[in-house]
Amino acid sequence: MIKFYRTICLSGLLLLCCAGAQAQNYPLYNQFLANPYFYNPSFAANNGYSELNLLYRKQWSGIEDAPEVNGFALQYATHNNIALGFNFYTEKSVVFKSSSGMLTFAYKVPLTSDSYVKFGLSGGLGVSSLDINAINEAGTNTGLDPALANAAGTTYNLRGNFGVHYRYKNFTVGFALPNIFESHENDTMQVNDVKVSRLSDQLFTLSYKALLSDKFTVEPYVLYRCLNGVQDQKEASVLVYYRNQIWVGGGYRLDYGPTLTVGLALRDFIKVGYSYEVPASQKAISTYGSHEVQLQVRLGKAKGPKAKSTGTALTPAELDSVKAQLDSIKTAKQEAEIKARNERLEREEAEAALEKERKERERLEKERQAREKDGPVTPPVTPVEPVTPDNSGKDTKKKTNEPIRLTPPDHLSPGIYVVVGAFKSHENALDYQRKALAAGFPTQLGIGKKGLYYVYVYQSNYLESSKKMRDHIRQLRVLDFRKAWVMEVE
């Protein structure tokens, strides 16, 4: 076991020495779509709101002291086209530890209502340390190796990256320079040693999100990275989303192996993703799989009204549901238009009926005034006598009842009624009808489910027109019309 451990240590150190002559390589991530900001600074706060991202990756889980990555990113969305960010990660492998922290500034330039281009620039500091004591304890004499003997325990170097991406609707293409400073991790950094790298470390990404149905969305992506011209990273993956709450997918990284990914969203504020990298069978060291977990926490509400006005500030979850929402909105709009048209026709009919009643009252009032002029000795109460038949004889009741009993009461059919009176007695209901008729208001009589007799002045299938008729009746100050109410019969 000690011999195997020593082999791992020396292999790792040789790789680090080679990497020291070149630019620093970023750790590999399997969940690029979960947070592309880890690779490309132009994706900072690209969802339109601030968020916190946590990352943990364990490579070759069955091997002791295998590479391990911890990191987090804080992305802040402003109310304009500017986004800010900060990311920090620590990578530990055997006796080597590297940490990096960078601040990010990103700016979006809207092109059309469906497209934009966004730029991002990050800069910060990197810290690398080599545990010489652990190497000696493993049985390797560092004094025999000049490279190890002269290696500093802790070194510092500048870190920086640049990125840009273009988006048209659901199609996105990106380009990034992960290392814009040339540095050597196992040498002491001097101010005059800081140089711009040859920019040979380049990253290209391409993705497209397609709506399959109201519930399912698919998003494939490809990633290509040229690592200093000596090593290429090529991978492709596809994710399938269900209602943007659950997603599963898989991918393949050339020379590494396949990956499997699952994720879950909780109330659109927390998203958790897990990825398992299946070990490549052709590599003896890769007999153990790698695990990766990412957590995304949404902070606050969506920002960026300018972007929203151009249709680009919607989150991917919102974009996926737009088509289904448009279909439902179109159907609801059509139904609302039909309902509004029917209510308008019903309202016009109600207004016409009210106008007819008004003219009839005016005619009756003119006739009453004419009778008063023809017979001035007639007491003022004489025209009202037919309205109060409580003390009248049976003959009078028969005469006033004759026109009303032409239509005997029936059970109320389904609909909405404007009721002016309710009675247990049929005779009392008829008396009330006679009074209303004498005042110039013809009414209808119907029997309810509980056996009550309802005197009503209006029937409709629409609540709005019925309420307007009720309000109008209440202002007439006739009998008890001021207590009129709306009753719905099912």
C-alpha cells in the first residue's frame, strides 16, 4: 500500500511540474448547465436573479487522497445589464493544494428582442502549497530531487479569465479564455514575472433548449477545450427536464468515460444536482467512479427590467413554459371575449327593458295627472285605492286578480333572478303583485325549492346584468323595491 501511495504521489508531482510550465488547468465539472459561470465568467447571474452556488467533487472515490474539489460562487444581478460575481474553489490532491478566488464583472448588450451578447472578465489571486514533509514521510527523499528540494512550500500567482457568449432565443454559444495570466505554481511569484499568457487555453460551448411538450424539455450541449495545445477536453451531454422540477441526463467525455446526472428543484428557490462519472475501463487508475454535487440557492427576486422589456430576462424555467402559457392564455382570451359579448348583449336587453318600463311609468303618471285635472274634488288617495286592497271585498280581489292569474305560478327554472318579495302564502304573493302592477311595475311569480312564492322583476343567465337591474330597482322607492336582491337558482 505504501509503495502504491508513493507511486501516486510521484505521479501527481510530475504532472504538477509539467503544469507549472504551462498555465493552470481548471478542475473538471460534469454539470456545466447547472452553473456555466464556473467555466465562463460571462454567464454570471444569467438567470436574471442573484444566487449562491455550492460545489463538491470527489474524483476516484475509492482511492485514498484522490483529487477533491470544493467551491462556491456568489452571483449578483443588478437592475440594469451589469452582473457581478465572486467564485472560490480549493483543489486538493495527495500533497498538493491549490486555491483560487476571483471577482467578476459582466455586461450584457441586447441586440434584438430575442438576442443579446454578454461579456465577462474575472481577476483574482491563486495560492498553491506543496507539503514537503508528507512527501518525505511517504518514503521519498526530496533532497535527491533538485526540483522537489527547491520547491517552495506556499506560492502565490495571479488568476484571471475572460468569457463571452451569444444567445438567440434558446440557442447559446460561448467562448472563454480560462487563463489570461501566465504563472508558475511551484515558483515564487515576482511582480515583474507577471505576463499575459499565450491564450492557448480556450473553451468553446454550444447548447440549445427545446420544448418537447407542455411538460418535457430537452437541452443538449457540447463542450470543447484546448488545453495549451497538448491536451483536449471533448464532451457532450443531454438533459431532459420534467416541468422544470426534475431532470435526468447523461453525457460522455472523451478519454474519461460516461456521466450520469439527476437533479431536483424545490419551489424554484433551491436546486440540487448530482452527477456520477463512470470510470473508464482502459485506465487502471480509473477503476473508481467520481461523484459531484452542486447546490443552487436563489437569493431575492428577479431583476433587470431592461432585459425583460427585450424578452431576455426570463429564466430558463420561464422560457420553457412560455409556449404552454401562450396556448392557455389564447383559449382564456377567447372565452373572455365570448363572455363579454354575451354580457354586453344581456346588458343592452336589460337597459332596453328599463327604458320600456320608464316610458310606461311616464304614461301612467300622465294618465293619473289627467284624471286629477278632470275631477279635482277627487281625494288624492283615490287613484291609489286599487293598490291597497287589504280591506276590500272579495269581488274587488277577483277583478284585480284576473289579469295576474292568466299565468299561474310555476317552479323557478335555473337562472339568476332579481327578487322584490318572498311569501309563504300564495294569496299574499298575489296581493304584492297587484300592488306592483298598480304602481306600474309588472312582475312575475314563481315557486322556489322550499315552497316559497317569489315575486321577481327580472331573470337572466348573467350575474352582472342582474346586479345592474337590482341596483336600478332599489332606487325606485316603490313598495319594498329598495330591498330587492339577486337570487341564483341552480
